[in-house]
Amino acid sequence: MQKALHHEGAASVRTRPKQRRSGLLLTILLHVVLIVFSVVMVAPFLWMLVSSFESTEQAFSIPPTWIPDPIMWENYPQSLQALPFHLAYWNSTLVAVTVTLCQLITCSLAGYAFARLRFPGRDIIFFLFLATLMIPFQLTIIPIFLTMKELNLLDNLLSLILPPSLFSAFGVFLMRQFIMGLPTELEEAAIIDGASRWAIFWRVIFPLLKAPLSALGIFAFLSQWNDFFRPLIMLNSSENFTVPLLLNQFRGQYATEWTLVMAGSVIAIVPVLIVYLLAQRYVIQGIAMTGLKA
Amino acid sequence: MDVQLHGKAVAEKQRRGWSQKEKKEVFWGYTFILPQLIGMLVFSIFPLISVFVLSLTQWDGLGDIHFVGFQNFIDQFTGDDLRIALARTVYYTVLTVPIGLFIALMLSLALNNVRGKSFYRLLYFMPYVTGSVAVGVIWSWLLNSDLGLINNLLKGWFHIDGIGWLTDSRYVIPSLAMVGIWQGLGFNIVLFLAGLQGIPQTYFEAARIDGANRFQTFWRVTLPLLTPTIFFTTVISVINSFQVFDLTFILTDGGPGKDSYTMVYHIYNLGFKSSQYGSASAVAVILFLILMVLTLIQFRLQRRWVHYEM
């Protein structure tokens, strides 16, 4: 009975050429809208790239010219010399990579303990982790800043590295949820074989965590690399600056030389853009998975 | 249930003592959580308690700490700056959240129905990846009133005199909202697409069998089943918009005058520019309470419009 209805319904849909034509029209319309928005999304980046190769006069011309003539290659060496971009790259990489690696290890360890081990106070402590997820960072940043000041860590990259390396409630939560969903048979076999908990974690569990680890890793790396507020308050000297902070300084110092500032912006974003283009599937999966957080 | 069972098992063990194997498990449990536990205590619980204590004091970070009761809060509520910051922030949020979510929802629906979804998504997501400083620097030139691309285009193509996007007090918050929407679009689209993919195909089949047209299917099936995602993105967007800082700092520095002076900018200004840690903490506490109330209200209201499956 149901099957018959289904067939009838399917047939009535399929035999309507008018609707199919309207479907094609709709598809074209949708693409037009999507392309218009694509232009809106890409044009600012394109203009950044184009004007970074233009002379000041050309970049300010009315109407704007989209093809640099002559191509001002020298904008790039000039920007690179103006401020220590190589140091900023090193600083940003150091911060982002250290934090990411630490989070991957500490969060998966804690996530495993909360998911599988039994110890007194486990559920209360896990609940505390969940509760801290709701605290906006502006609330805790003043005492953290003052702590760093007491520890003499201001203007030191450790002030950026330490807090997120040791604490990510979101990472712990993500790992715990994922490990809870894993079957227990593998571990049980290892326990019978007399393996220690550390061996079980490292040899059995950790290799199974590729999906949540890549999601957490990408999220941690991007948020550390792009962070602006914490470097802004913690760092003072430009040799310690991260890339966003240096770009901000560049903009301040060369406020009128926009072509140089744009070359600096290109230098600042090209590495992340390349990583993104190469790993976009993982980036987007990671963000969709971590969207819970933001 | 799981938690209760666990609790009972622990109580049971405490009565009859721990076996060697269980002791080991307890040891490893604490060892594994130790780094994160220390991190939480030092970088979340301790600062959380401190900020509430600090908000009741006056301290410049050097001299003595003076306990002043609720004086900081009274000062904030009677002074101008908090009122200004709150008004600017609310204005920004009211523009950014509905418009941003509406555009993202429409584009996600379009993307869900065409080929080449991942290509478009790649482009829409770029500003999220490049970070807010680069976005701010690029847009500060695009929106520059004398030399910026947008005003130059308006003049060159349409012979219209441009406006002071970032320098005119009437336009500064809408301009910031525009950049904020532009930057957040990809993120919202990714969440909406995940939500759309989460709708079981059987619902669409059922609608087709019932002879529903596209419009009916959207209105009666897609939209109701997407309400949990819409709710979730709304909560996140409100929180994010309320915390806007990077864009205002880069694009306008809170100006012109105090026309884009937002809440987090106020905290930054008090705490990190003028070392008034007590007042800054008080504003941080106020911001936290506002966000909490807003989120609670949204959770209350969701019963009226969010449909959870089953």
C-alpha cells in the first residue's frame, strides 16, 4: 500500500516537465546569487593583492585600476625591511605550534581519564570543566594579565603560550565525548594482556583520535595564530610581536602608504591562506565540529 | 544514569577499600587530568574569583589595593562611558546578528541545492581564516573616505560622492557591522550547512510523496527542522557581536569621538590603557552578567519556536 503510494507520488513528480524547467531556471538563479556573493567575498582580497603591486598614484586613481602597470615588485622588499616580519613569523609559529601540540596531548589525556577511568571526584571535576566553557575570556583576562605581570612574564611569549597550553575546557570536552563513543573491546584486550594505562592510552586510544585531534588542532592553531587581544595587552617590543600585532603596528606607522601596507597584509596572510587551501576540507570539518565552541 | 552508577561504585569501594588494580586506575586518572586540572585552577577558577574580588577594589597594579565595595559599579552606572559603550554594542549586535544570519541562511539554502558547494564555501570562508587584523587593515583602506576603493568606485563609475564610512558618526557602526557580517558569513554558513545535512532525507521524501512544492517543503519541513541550528547560531552570534573588539580597534579606534566605543573596548581602555584594574574588572563582570541574561532569555524563548526532532 505504502509502496504503491510512493510510486504514484514519484511518478507524478517525474512527469512534470514544466517543473523541471523551472528547476533549471532556479539553479541558474542560485548560481548567479552565489557568484555575486563570491565576488563580494573575494574582491577585497583581490584588491589587496593588486594594489600591493601598484604605485601609490595608481592605487589612488579614480576609477581604480585593477592591473598594475608598472608592476611595483619593490613594495615587497620594502615592507619586509620596514618591520621584522621574519621575527613575527617565528613568534607566531612558536606560539601557535606549542599551544596546539600541548592542547592535543593534555586534552586527549584528560578526555581519556574522564571517559574511561574511575577515580573519586571525577564527575564533579568534569562538571567544573563544562561550567568554565561559559566564561567569556574578557572576564578572566584581567587577573591573567596581572598574574603574568607578577611572574615577570609580560613582553614574553610565555604569557601567550602558558594559559591556552594548559587549559582548554573545550578540547577536554571534545576529546571526552569522542572517546566515550569508542568501543571498549580493544582496551579490554590490552588490560587482560597486562598493559599499563599509559600504554593503553598511547598505543590503543591515541591512534584512534585522528578526527577530533585534527579538528582541535586546526581550531587551536587558527585561533592562536589570529589572536589579537592577548598579544596586544601582553607584548610591548616589536621583536616579540606576533604577525597580527606587527601588521597592526605597520598600519599605524605607514598609515598613508597604503600600497606598502597591502604588501604587508599579503605577507601576513599568505601562509595561513596556503595552509587553508591545502587542507580546506579538514579546516571546514574542524570548524563545523568545533562550531559548538566559537 | 552513568554518573549515578559511577558514584555508587565509588561509594561501594570506599566501604570495602580499594584493590591494587583500582588504586592504579585512580593514580592514572589523576595523573592524566593533572595538567588540565592545574590549568583550569590557575587560568580559569582563580582568575574568575579574582575578577569578582578586583571589581570591588581600586588598584592601579602598583600601590595598595583599596576595597571600595560597589563603588566601581556605581561609578560605571552613573558615568557616561558604560552607557555609551553599551548603546554602541547593542546597535552593532542588532545590525549584525539578524542581517548576518539571514544572509548566511539564504546562501546555505542556495549552496545546498547546487553543485560546486565546496568551491563557493572555500571563498566564503576566507575572511574567517585570515583573521580579524588582516580583515580590519584591508577594510580600513576600502572604506577610507578620501582614497578608499569604495568611494573611488562610486565616484569613478557612478559619479556619486562617497560618504565617510568610518569617520561619520551616522555610518560608523553600520560600516563596522557590514565588515563584521562579511567576516562572519563563512562561519555561519558552515554551521548552517552542517545543520541542513543533519536533516534526515526521509522528511524530504515524505514531503515529496505528499506532493509538496519547493516553497511548501522549505516552509514546512526544512525551516522547522533547521530551528535548532538557527537557535544555536543566534546564541553564538549574539555573544560574538557583544565581544566585538578587533574590528573597532583596527578600523576606528573607538572613534570618531566615542561613536564606536564598544564594551570590550571600554574594558581595554580602563584596564590596559589606564591601569584601572578595579573599574575594568567591574565592566568585565557587567558584560558577563549581560551575556548570561541574554543567553538565558534566548533559552527561555526557544520553547516557543525551536522544534527538536522527536
